[in-house]
Amino acid sequence: MAAVVVLSTYFSLALLDSVHFKINPQKKLQQGPVASYVNPYLQDWVDPQLHGKTLSLLDLFTQHLILSTERTYSAPFALQEYSSSIVYTDNGVEQQFKQLQYAGQHLDNPDEIFKDVTIKSIYALVLSFFITLAIWLVHGYFRIKAYIFRDISVKIQPLSWNSFYLALLTVIFVLTWLFYLSHYYHVLGTDKVGQDVLYQSIKAIRTGVMIGLLTTLVMLPLALILGISAGYFKGWIDDIIQYLYTTLNSIPGVLLIAAAVLVMQSILNTHSDWFGSTEERADMRLLFLILILGITSWTGLCRLLRAETLKISQVEYVAAAKAFGLGGFSIIRRHIMPNLMHLVLIALVLDFSGLVLAEAVLSYVGVGVDPTTPSWGNMINQARLEMAREPMVWWSLASAFGFMFILVLAANLFSDRVQWVLDPRAH
Amino acid sequence: MFAYIVRRVLYAVPILIGVNFITFALFFMVNTPDDMARAQLGAKQTTPEMIAAWKQERGYDKPLFVNLEAEGVAQITDTLFTQESIKLFKFEFGQSDAGRQISADIYERMWPSLAIALPTFILGLLTAISVALLVVLFRGTVLDTATMMLAVTIMSISGLFYIIAGQVLFSKLWHWVPISGYQPGIEGIKFLILPILIGVFAGLGTGIRWYRSIFLEEMNKDYIRTARAKGLDEIKVLFRHVLRNGMLPILTGVVVVIPTLFMGSLIMESFFGIPGLGSYTIDAINAQDFGIVKAMVFIGSVLYILGLVLTDISYTIFDPRVKLS
């Protein structure tokens, strides 16, 4: 039972994660003369230093992170720069660790940092506890109402709300803690040019999720249509589709992607006049990458669906439907598709986590997203070069891996859970 | 048997032609020889004469598919597509941008790749199968749950993390093995241990889960119940029946991979500085050397198709139910 609770904790974490990303739509709000004319009250929200820049809705809440840019590396919760620099004082040249500009400004004495962090953490914990409690109360109202007016004839498996709230509390606590403390410290340190690592990691969520989600959306119709028609119509259609995916499959995945991206790059280079700005180009590159990934990764699901459709179309109820004179498409829609959906769901979630991991590898190979796009792969790639430093610069790597790990783990556990619920053989 | 193998090999030919077409489409149609010439000759003012000369030198001055100027069969044979395809099928990859023979390079770099990939593959397979068997033996217990949790965790961590963490821990902090490099022969082992171990560990999560589900499915079949009813103890049931029958689906998944071991691992080799085919490919991608990438794509698909044929053959050997038809 403990395992189920832990599993569903992560399951709800995954759910929360996905909701979290959807709530933060990266709507580009043009902060300029046009936007300030439309939204005068938005102007008060945005720091004057950021006016005229393209911002996302998420940036509104994290603008203090963009502004607090240091000069170079600094460790998490550090008050001083990571490397010493030469300072010209009255007594001549001196090596010293410079104070950070945006960390711990409110402290009188550097030794108080531990006490200060503890107090602020407790504050965040209490706050998040109350938020969770409020949600629990609101939810409880609806649960009681639903319980009173429930349909007695229908038996519903009770959901594990305890672990849900446990996970919710954890997530809210982590978010408030990060948000609150990031006003005073660099919670995850800063990178080479002094940007806050926390901000980068959060921005990279969008890239990772976009690659994962959009690619699965690109490949889903391909795999569904081709897989089912191969399995149902058989004959020459099956032969052609089998030939198609065996051919695509036989080219090593990374190489095919690399080749396609290389070609795309040289096209973009020769036609650099197509794009207005570098940002547009980076976005275009991301879209191309998603397209390429989608075209190369549908084969696995397609094969799975074909095999399953072959099996299902032998079953009696399909024969009965045929005997009733139902057309091919209605049989597929009514009898075959519903029986495939759990497979599709599991495969999609697994593909999603695979793609998030693949992004990092592709960025390392040099065929990933544009180097200017914030992504975990790019963060790892940049931080890797700093491994040789003594002592090591580890926080950039660690946070990129950490954020990626939580997302992928949640997705994997979610798909496990779905499989366990929907696949009768697993019991 | 022989006729069967010949038929399987013949079946692979259209697939190879398809692969060839895709590579051709990628490298010549989307990115035309004119574009290539411009990219190669630099951004400076390139005259049409210079481009024509460059294409002439490489033999790229023919039309793509149909040569209208030629007559008869030559209409199809005297084209870029046919010319390039024949070159690929003869394994003539030409020269890289650095002026080296690609075929010779590939032959030379094959062995370091194999030195890593083969032990990783065998060790990984053995560990994953034995752990899966152990887990199946103790199914439903805490050990089972804990191992499965561990497997999901291993699966969810990026492969790059294992490499970086391994290098930092074993090479940088503890100085057990050199951080990267390669040396042929017995002395090279110290360079190979870390990448092999990391490769085995990184693949463990997926392997254990997959093999466990195969074994569990086998466990629920009737003949296992019969075996137990006969009074066989659990370990004998596991090794004599479950393992042997479970090997069939494992075989189909695994044999495909064997030929592609020659290709090496892209990231592993470049992180550990091993002069194998993987790092060769990465260097080529970074240098935008189309010749090498094209050659590697073709070799990779040939090896994969070889794997498919091998799978079919091994299936007929190990599963008496499959007829050679």
C-alpha cells in the first residue's frame, strides 16, 4: 500500500506538473508603446528596466530574477562571488572575493544567513500549509456535496486524496520557498555571465515540455492512422506501411535527426533573410526540430498499434459488427479505437519522457535547439565545460538534471500507473 | 534453410533502396548541389562559373533523377541519384572534407567502438536478466517493489548525468581511472572500465522492467502451473521453464541490436575521448561534414537490416514452432 501511495504521490505530482505548465502559457506580451496603450495597469507590474523587451507571462512573476544579474559565477546562497577578482584599493592591488550585488542585501552580518534562511523557510512552510488547507476546505465542500447526491448504484473507486494533498503541500511549499527566497538570494546560484540558474531552469521547462508535447502531437495522427489502417485493411496497404516504417526505422534515430537538422541548418544559413530577428530564427529552429522528431519517432507506436489492431480485428465482436454490415471506418471508430486508447496513452507518456531526455543529448551532439533558447540540454552543455574548474561549478548541472529528473520521473510513474489501472493483465 | 536466408536478404533490398532514397533526398534534393557549393566556397562572392567548376570536380553536375539530354537507359542511369546510389552500395564513401578516405577511417575506428559496445551489451544483458529473475522469484515482496522503484528512477535520470557523475566521482575525486582517453590492447582496459560500467548501469532500468514483465507473463501460463503441480520447486521452475521460454521474446528484441554495436555510442565515446565511430560521427556533425554523416547513415541502416534478418533466422533456430516458410 505504501508503494501505491508513493506512486500516486508522484502521479499527482505529474498531474500538478502538467497543470503548472499549462497555467503558465508563454504568451508573448509585447511591452512597448502598443502594449502599454492596451494595458496601462500592466505597466505598474513590470519593472521599467524591462520595458520594450519581449516577456512571457511567467516573466511577470520572476522579473526580479532577470534583473538580479551578477557579474559571474556564484554558488547557491552565496554572498560573495565564486572566484576572486583583483581590486585596486588604497593599499595597492589586492585579491578579494567581491560581494554579490543582489544576494543578502538585507543582512547586517554575513553570519546570520543560516538563521535568516531558516526563518524564511518556516514562513514559507506555514504559508503553503495554509494554502493547501484552503484548497482542502474548498474541495471538501464539493466532496461532501457529491457524497450526499451520489448515485448509489454506481461504485466508484475512491481516489487516494491523502497522497494527493501530501504532494500538493510539497509542491506548494517548494514553489513558495523558491519564490520567496529568490527575492533575497540566488537559490540555485548564478552562471558564467551572472544569470540566475533558477530562472534559466524555469524557462527551460517550456522548451522541454514543448518538445515533449508537440512532438507527440505531431506523431500521434501519423501513428494512429497508419498503424490502424495497416492492421485493419491488411493486404497491400499493410505492405506499403510496413515498408515505410521499416525503412525509417532502419536509419539510426540520432543520425537521421542529425542529418535532417544539419540540412535544415544549412538551409537556414543560406536563407538567412527569411527571418526578422534571431528570436524568430530560434523559434523556427525549435519548430523544425519538433517536426523532425515527430516524423522520426512515430514508427514505434505505429508498429505497436498495427499488431494490436491485427489481434482485435480477429475478435468476435468485430466479426459481428461486420455481419451487421457496418463499414470499415465505423468499425475502426466504434470497436477498434476504444480498445487501443490505453496503449496510445501509455506510449505517449513514455515517449514524452523519452523526448525530454533526448533533448539534452541532442543539444550535446549539437543538433538540438538553438543555443540561445533556454533549455536543460544547453544548460548542461555549457556547464560541462566548467567541470575542470577547481573547486567545481556544480549547481548549474545539478539544477538542470534535477528539474529534468522530476519531470521525467513523474511522467514515467504516471504511465506506470495508467498501465496498472488499464491493463487487466498487470493485476 | 539456405533458401529462406536468401529470401530474407532479398527482402531487405527494397528497404535499402528506400534508405538510400531518403539519404539522397536529405542531402541532395533539400540541400541542392548549388547550395553545397556556395557553403563550401564560402560566403564571398561566388560566381556561377565557380559553382559549376566545383560541381564538375565532384561529379555533381548531373540532373537529379531524369537526364533528358541522354538517350535510352542512360536517361535514368546517367543521373546524380543512380551515380550516388551505386557508390554507396559499393561502400565507396569518397573523401571527407579533411581529405581522408572515409572507408579507411571507418574501418580503423570500428574496433574501439566495439571494445566498448560489446562488453557493455553482454554485461548489461546478463545483469538485467539476473536481476529480473531475482525480482520475479521474490515477486510481490518489498524487494520487488524497491527494485522496481529503483528501476524507474534509473530510467528517469538522463544518461548524461551518469557520465558526468561517473567522471567526477571515479576519475576526478577518487582518481581510480583516467578521465578519458584510449589505448589499444590490454592496457586500454583502464580507459574502458568506467564507460562500460556506466553504460551497463544506465541501461539497467529499462532492461529490468522489460525482462520482468516478460517473465511474469510467462509465469501466469498453464504449463508453469503444471510444473508446480508436479512438485518442482520454484527455482527449478524459474530456470528450466520461465527463463527458457522467456528467452524467445528477449531474443527478438536483442538480436536486432547486435550488428549496430559497431556504430558505437555517440555521447559515451565523445565524453571519454574514445576514437570510435560514435565520436567520429559527432565530430562530423559539428564540422558539418556531409560525406561522413551520409556514410554513417547508410552503414547504420545496413547493419540494422542485417539485425532484422538475423532476428528472423535466430527465431527459426530457437523456436521450433516457427516454420521456415
